[in-house]
Amino acid sequence: MSLALARKYRPRNFATVAVQSHVANTLKGAIARGRVAHGYLLCGPRGTGKTTLARVLAMALNCERRGEPALQGEPCGQCASCQRIWSGAASLDVVEIDAASNGGVADARDLRERAMYAPSGDDRYKVYIVDEAHMLSRDAWNALLKVLEEPPPRVVFVFATTESQKVLGTVVSRLQRFDLKRIGATEIRERLAAVLTEEGVRFEDEALGMIARAADGGLRDALSLTDQVLSLGETAEVTADRVTVALGLVPDDEYVALLDLILERRAGDIFAAVQRQADAGVDFVLLLAGLGRTLRALLAMSMGGALPDMSERLRAALQARTGRVSAGDLVRMLHALLEIEPMYRKSGQPQLLLETLLVRFALLDRTVELEEVLKGFGAGGGDDPPPRRVAHDARVASAYAMPPSPPPVVAPALAPAPAFVPPAPSPTATQHAAAAAAAQQEAAQRAPATAARRGQGGAPTVEQVKAAWPQVTAAVRSSGRGMVAEALQRLVPVAVSADGMVTLSHAAGDDTFAMPVERARADVLAALQANLPGVHGFTLQPTAPVAPAGAPATRATSKRLTAHDVQQQRTEQIAAKDPLLEAAVKALDLELLD
């Protein structure tokens, strides 16, 4: 019976343990200097060398040539003790325990009793290797606390686990903890090349890269997969085609074909492509993961970042498609892929989920066009609040505001009239009165300058202000205040004073568009003066509703504005800027979502 590559090429000393030099050098130095601890906790992913390091430590502690200066803490690997421990044969001084099947409190008590027996020789150590240590129960850990804190002389415990968070903190504090690293694809390829060269097997570099990526950071997994590939076919060789068939991988060409369907917006062809993968028996989970890696590689390539490990053929294909998709689109695709992944593993219709996801990717261009329109509409800057928040907050506040108090009722002449107390002015009226007073004071201070300008041509007329109003709003928009410009278009110039004060009118009881203009007074005034030299300032004035003659006084009412009304108004405003978009909104009954 042949020996598996993972067992045949298991390291025999610290120097040959791949990647984990920070652990190997520490353990070797502890042995060489006589500073061996009584307990170690080795944590890390599967197949990274935890059990191997534990066995090499046990070999070095019980090596018959231990102490020779030439070894410097390494086991010789040739003596009978080293051979017996490395092969996993029975040894009186090295005991390996699988906590997955021996994790109860009774097993822990038995281990504690056995640890009281001395090693077989005065120069030997008794080493207990507990694999899958996270499977020990809480009571089992508690039963070992005392012996882990004060073990007998020359007794060493080594715990190996892939889930260190399950080990009790009271146990970790009694041990020396080492965290093993994942083994990179480059190191795995190098080790596989050395092993296959030793075995005399022909291999392709691309095939080794595929095995390294499938191993997912575990060298033992990589060697096991290599054994699986060597079992396929009549000749012993490792090729890319053989790796694809043996491991059930999806070829890189299939990912490129799916990417072309997305980039070329061929949404209708996606169903046939996915069905072809289903007929080939492809695992859709692996297909989804491979698509995510492909999109990630394309994103890194388009942004000039470090490229992940991939085949040269896939690298060339992605390089040719870098300029055909933006980084923002790739981020949206990856985000959608991450959102669907949790439900994908539980779904009873994974093919439908995958097809829907790819169709969304292929139709992503329509979302981008609408975003460009929204970006042009809301290109606000500075401290101007977001358009949606201003429109929503102001309109809702107006809708839910208490209606103004009715006018006082005058009693008949026969009864004495009660003393009339005027109602307190509303906050909006107070603000407008203060603004008007400030404007009058500012006009009085600038009277000399106004007289001088009057000699040069005077203030413009209302008709001139209305004619220049599109240029004023365009100037405000070009200064980066897009929302202010939109609000300014809703205000109407109604009067111009002799000293150049423009009065802008808005609907009574609704200061939705007056508020942003008031906050951006400096920018609006600069735009007015740039297009109308005779303008000195502006004021905001609500337009009072005109009641019919002889009509009785009625209580003011306000319409409650709903979210649908706000959404419809925004859609109409955006559509009015582009005739093509307006036609599409009317024909397709489009609705603005965000």
C-alpha cells in the first residue's frame, strides 16, 4: 500500500516546516537553551502544521542525540526514538489523543492520572499531544486546570486547535500560545514542485496554481489534492485539464464568458450559459465563489492594486477588459454578490438566484445613467444640506404645522367689546420681519452708494430681473450650489426698490424654497450683482392669499404632504431637465427610488 504524499513528506525537523518559522524557531531555541515550557497551544487553520510541529517537538525532546551542539535544538530524525515518534507508532513517552472522541470529563481525569507517571528515562520527556482541543468539554478543561498549572517534572502538554475561541481563557493563561499562519499560494506551489520533482512526476505550473488555490491555505490539503489528481489517467502527470476534471473546478474560460455577457449587456444569453453549467454538473457555490474572485481581480486590476494569484491566461483576458467597466460598477457587483451569498447556501433554487444576480449585473448600465442625472441635479456643495432632507423636512414641517389663529370676532354694539390681545406672531413671520428690518437698515447705510449708482443707470426694473432670472440661477448652480439654484427657480421677483432691493415672493405658509436661499444669501447676492449691476440686495416675502370680496374669513388649511407626493415632485423635476428622460418617464411610468 502506497503512502500518501501528506504523510510521506511530513517534515522531520523544524527547519523544513513551511512558513511557520516564527513558531519553529521559538520551539527550537527553547530546546537548545533548556527553556521548554510545560504547555503549548498551537492555533491555526487546518493543514498548516500544528500536529507536525507537536511531533517534531516531541522528537526533539526525546531524541537520543539531544544536547549535541551541531543539532541546535533540532531532532536528528535517525535514531529509533525519532523514527518511532515520526511514524506515529506506539511510544511510552509520547501520547497522541483525539479530543473529538475523547473530550469528556472522564477522559480528562484519565489523562491527569496518566500524567503522574514519570517518563521512561531520566533524560526523556513525557509529551501529551491533544489534537482538536476545542472539542474538550468545559468540565474536561476544568479537570485539567490544576495539572496544567503545576504539572509533574518533565511532562509537556501540546494542544492543537482550529478554533481557539472555544478554549477557556483560564486554560490559555497557563499555556504558551502560538498562532500559525495560512500558507500562501506561492509557498504551496513551491512545495508541490519540490515534492513532484522528488517523485519524478511531470507537472504544469498552471496546474500547481490551480491546486494551490483550491487548497485554500492548507499544505496538507494541497498534497491530498495532488494525490487525487495523480490517481486520474493512465500516466502520472499533473496538467491543468486533469486538475479541472479531478477536482470538479470551473475553467477560467467560463468565468471570462460570463464576464463578457455582463459587459456586453447580453442579459438574454445568461440563462443559456447558466443552464450549460448546470448540465455539466457544476456546483453553483463554487461557480459563485469563482465569479467573485474574477470580479475582485478585475477591480484590483482596474484600480492599479496588487493582483491576486491567477493563471496567465486569465490575467491576459482580464487585462483586455479593464477599460470596459468602471470600478464603481465592480464594487456594486461585489456588494450584490456578498448580499446574496448567505441566502444562496440555504436556497432551494440556487440556479434561479444565480441567473437573477447575473441579469442584474447585465442591466446595471441603466442604474448608472439615472445616477448621472441625479448627480447633475444635486451637485450641491458647501454647507448646503442634502436636497432630499431639505425638501422632506421642510414640507413635512409645513404640513404638520398648526394652522394660524382665526381673526378676532368683534362683539355686537350692545355688549362691551372685550379687550383684544393680539396673537403671538408665528416663528416664520418673526423671521421675515427681522429680515425686512435688517434689509431696511442695510439700505439706509448704503444710501450714498445707491445715489452714486443711480447716477450711473439706477436699479433694474422687475421685467429686467425676470428676463435675467435664468442667468442668475445658472450662475448660482455653477458656483456649486445646485440645490439653491433649484429653490431659486421657485421664487418670483415681484418688485425692485429705487435703491436696488429685489423682493422675491414665495407661497404663504410654505418656506420650503425660501430657507435654502436665505442660508445661501451671499452666493445668491453675488449672482444677482453679476448679472444685474444695479441690484443692491434682496428680501424674501410670502405671498398672502387673496380672498374673494365679501367672503367670510375662514380658517387656513394646509394639505398634508405624503412621501409619494415628494417622490413624484422630484421625479418631475429631474425629468424636466432631459427631454429623452421625460419621454421615458411618461412612456414607461418610471419611478424614482432614491
